[in-house]
Amino acid sequence: MNAWLAQHLAALRDALRRLAASPLNSALSLLVIGIALTLPTAGWVVIENLHEATRSASGIQQISVFMAADAGKRDIGEVESRLRGAKIGTWRFVSRDEALKRMQSLEGMTEVVASLPRNPLPDAFVVEPADARPESLEVLAQTFSGWPKVAHVQLDSAWVKRFDALLRIGKRVVALLALLFAGALVAVTFNTIRLQILAQAAEIEVSKLIGATDAFIRRPFQYYGALQGALGGLLAAVLVAAGGYFLAAPVAELAALYGGNFALRGLSPGDTAVLTAAGAALGWLGAQISVSIHLHQIG
Amino acid sequence: MIAASALGKRYSEGLEALKDVSFEIGDGEMVFITGHSGAGKSTLFKLIAAIERPSSGSIVVNGQNLAALSRGAVPYLRRNFGLIFQDQKLLFDRNVLDNVLLPLSIVGQTGKDAIRRARAALDKVGLLARERATPVALSGGEQQRLAIARAVVNRPAVLLADEPTANLDSGSAADILEIFRAFHQVGVTVIISTHDPQWMARLSPRILCLEKGQIKGQMRGTARDRADGGGAR
Ligand SMILES: Nc1ncnc2c1ncn2[C@@H]1O[C@H](COP(=O)(O)OP(=O)(O)OP(=O)(O)O)[C@@H](O)[C@H]1O
Ligand SMILES: [Mg+2]
């Protein structure tokens, strides 16, 4: 067990030594891997934030339920009691008189309204459902329009639905990007390790001749690949954080314009750990493939 | 114990480098393998260390038949040997001490303990003062002694040296042979190949003479048989 641990520590030390031995090469490889991981990660963060933004935006989603012109007090009472019974969120009644008054108070409308022979506006309910998911809103609107003396139901969630569909496409795109760049990471590591193996052919040959196992020879390369991938993952996390920092102020401004207090969400420590681990795993994979292919060519 | 019986090796080019070679080498023996260039000395060396596989016959090391040895078992077999290669195979991008540390790291020995053992091995071959030098800066004889230090650092039961005195003047060669004799005296089995048996006979009671891949003579004698040892080929 102790010898086992010592061998792994030695392999790790060897990998670190190689990383430090050619700082420029290491830095360039790291940069490539870091950027390769940054793009899908940034995409993911953007999608997550947009998702969050629409969730809070759809929170002020309203459904307007317009009553028929001939609806009487009893019909209004009926809808009111149904809304109360349905327990779907908050709602408020806007009588046709109140609607007209509001219209009158709008600039330029005073005269128009005064010239009307009678109030053309219907009574209405403005509903703010607690469950603001586009699907649920759709169902509610359907239900409302089936109620008696309801003339028209207006739901402004079409854009939310479209946006949701776009987000789904975005998620797929990010997944594809992640797959592509994961492949790039594996390829970069494969090549780095290939060059290292070529450079150390003499050492590998001698080691094998004097009793090194394949595992012993592979280990430092695997550690190197994993280490490089992990550092690349960390670099990507730093780059994404820097990007978020750079965008935070304008996003807050935009959110303020929409009356929200939306703040950009970056990577959590858990996300960073996952990213680092994924980088390490991909680096290890690239190294493993490279070592399997190239070690057979030596000795 | 190393036992070969009807051992044959044919390289892919079709040339028969060894045919029908049989011998036994007991623990603690010192044996010279002699023969002209191309006689098959290095081939025999490689068969014993499982660097090459026999084409026919068998070779058994410590009860293991090398022809049937699995790939995974080869490294562990080789750790029984201290190998000194004809072309030495030193690592020229590492210093003297690191060259000697390599076999230790392979068996999981690292740190202060390993450095202590590596220095002890360098001390035995008189290279302790040069531990920071790179092998390029060493003379031919010093390089050969470095190769020996690397071979013995793991205290192998068998030292297997392929032409360790080639290209050395007789003084340096005598130094090298003294080192081998010292290991032989503490019980290490020593097998040395050379095509120049003249002054080796004074060390060895046993000489295996190869000619065109076959054993042409086996000498067993004392130091006084020097002239006969030379004539055995
Ligand atoms: N890898 C190989 N492939 C093909 N033929 C080989 C190979 N190695 C050796 N031979 C041939 O086998 C024969 C014996 O070679 P070997 O190297 O064993 O001789 P040797 O006795 O060590 O010679 P030297 O004293 O010059 O080192 C030679 O004819 C050589 O050409
Ligand atoms: Mg030879």
C-alpha cells in the first residue's frame, strides 16, 4: 500500500516536473484547453441565466379576462366565485367605468372619450397566476374562455413560449459545443502526450528493459493529461467568472430598465468542481489513448 | 539457476542466430560467454532477459519457462537481473545520480532512502564524486561503471553484462572486471559476454564458447587455465 502510494506520488511529481519543465508549451496547451472548455461553459451559463430571467419575467405574466358586453352583475359574481374557487393566484376586477376613467386620464384620450356616445369598454378581470409556466398559462386561458359570459381571454405568453423553445435549441447547441470541445481537449492531450513519449523514447525503452511495468510507464503521462485537463477546467472557470464580472454592470442596468433586480449568476463552487473534474477526466482519456497507441511502438 | 536446452533463435530475417544451445548456470556462478562478433552472444543475453523470445527449445530462469512467460510477468522477471547492455543505454539527459535512481523508482523506491542506495552503488564503482555530472561528460570507462552502478543498485541476484569491456583500454577493463569479481565474491551470479577472452580467464573458472550460434566448447578451470581458455574458441 505504501509502495503503491509512493509510486502514485512519484508519478504525480513527475507529471508536475514535466509541466514545469516546458512552461511555454504547458501554458499554450493550457490556454487551448481552457478556451475550449470556456466556450461551452459560457454558453451554459448564458442559457441558465436566460432561463432564470424568463422565469422572473413570466412572474408578472397576466391574463386579461374580458366579459361580454351584456354580462350582468350575476355573471361577474359567477366568474369571481370561480376565480376564488380555483385558487390560482391573485386577480382583480376592473369595471368598465374604471377602465374608461383610466383611458380618460391618458394624454390625448380625454377628448376622444368625451366624444363617445357611451362606454364601449367591457368589464374585465386581470389575473396573475402563481404558476407562470407557459404551458400552465395556456391551460388557464383555455379554462377561462370556457366560462359563461366571457367574451375574450388575452394571454401575452406567446413570446415566453417562443423564447422557451429558443432556449431549448440553445441548450442543444451548448451540448453539441461541449461535445466538440471535449473532443478537442482529448485531441490536444493526445498530441501533447504523443510528443512527450517521442521525447522520452530512450527513457521509456530503458525503463521497460530493466523491469518497469506498463502501468509504471503510463502513470506519469496519465497524471500529466489529467492535471493539464483539470488546470484547463479551472482556467475556464476563471475566464467565465471574468466574463461575468465584465457583463455584470450592463446587465444590472438592463434589468433595472425592465424594473427587475435580476443579477447574473456565475458558476457555483460545485459547478467549478464539476468542470475541473470533467477536464481531468477528458485529459486522462486523451493521455490514455495516446499512451496505448504509442507505447507499443517503443520496445 | 538458468537452464537452456536445445535453445534456438531465428530472427525474422531468417538468419539462425542460435541453434541447439544447452547449458546450465547455477546460482553464484561466474560465467563468460565468448565468441567472435556475430556468434550470438547478445542474442543469448537477450533470451535470458526475455528481451527476445526463443524460436525453439526452452530457457528456464528460476523455474520459469521464458517461452511461456506472460507479457505481464516479463517486468518482474527482469528485476531478478542487473542488465548491462552492449550499448549501455544511459540516459544522457539526466545526471549520473538520476540514472542510478531509475531502477529504484521502477520498484517504487523514492526519496532519501533511494538516494542513499544510489550513492552506495556509485561508491562501489568509484563514481560518487561525479553524481552531478551528465553521462556525456564521463569517459568510456566511467560510462561503463555508471552502467554497472545502475545494474546493481537493486541488488539483483544475477548480473548480466553484454561486452562490458569493449572499447576500453586494458587498465579500465581490468578495473571493470575487478568490480564484477567483487560482486561474484558476495554471491551474485555473474554472466559476462565478450569476444575477447584473453585476460578474462584469470577471473573465471567457466567459459562458454559460442561459434556461429552454437556452443563449440565449455571450459571449466582455474586461473592457471588462462591460455586454454583463450584457446577454447
Ligand atoms: N534484431 C535482429 N534481427 C536480425 N538479425 C539479428 C538481430 N540481432 C542479431 N542478429 C543477427 O544474429 C547474429 C548474432 O548476433 P548477436 O548480436 O547475437 O552477435 P554477438 O555475438 O553479440 O556479436 P557482437 O560481438 O558483434 O556483439 C548476427 O548475425 C546478427 O546479424
Ligand atoms: Mg553483441
